[in-house]
Amino acid sequence: MDTAHARELLARERARVERELAGLIPPGGEKQELTHLDQHLADGGTELFERERDAGFVEQLREELAAIERAEQRLADGSYGRSVQSGEPIPDARLEAVPWAERTVAEQAAYERS
């Protein structure tokens, strides 16, 4: 994959992740005071579920952002498109789908199993 296209893919993914993070983290931080709202007893359970779900999304997005940053560093140092594990080329089709991919599909599957 050529460098310009890789840079474009990573920039697009970075913008997407940052936009999604901004939508999940309320202004002023991750905690909001809701005592001023009239709440039904069941609202507490719903609110807790939504906070936990959003916290999971935020964690996943932060991990993606960190992976994008690592990919941008590999692009800068000339190692982008090669597995961080074996040095084997990562197929362009995989990089198109997951521009921050660090391993080949087989290596990633083995990594996730361990």
C-alpha cells in the first residue's frame, strides 16, 4: 500500500474515533450530576447500564486510537504494512479494512487466543 493512501486511511479513522469519543464523553468529563432530574427507581438501572455500555465503548475507542497512533509511527519510520510480530507483509486488503492492523490475520487470531 502506498504511503499517501495509508496516511489518508489512518487520518480518516483517527477523525472517526475522535468524533465518536467526543460524542460519548460528556462536556466536563466522564461523570455527570443528575440529581436535579426527577427519576423513577428503574431509571437508575437503565442509567447504570448505559454508563457501563458507554464506558466499554470509550475503552474500545481509546484502544483503537492508541493502535492508530502506533500505525502512524510505523508509517513514519517505514515499517507500516509489516507485521510487528514476524515482519511479514500485511495484505493490502487487511490494511484497507483495518488500517491500524499490526499483524496478519493468522497472527492476530493466534495473539487473541493466547
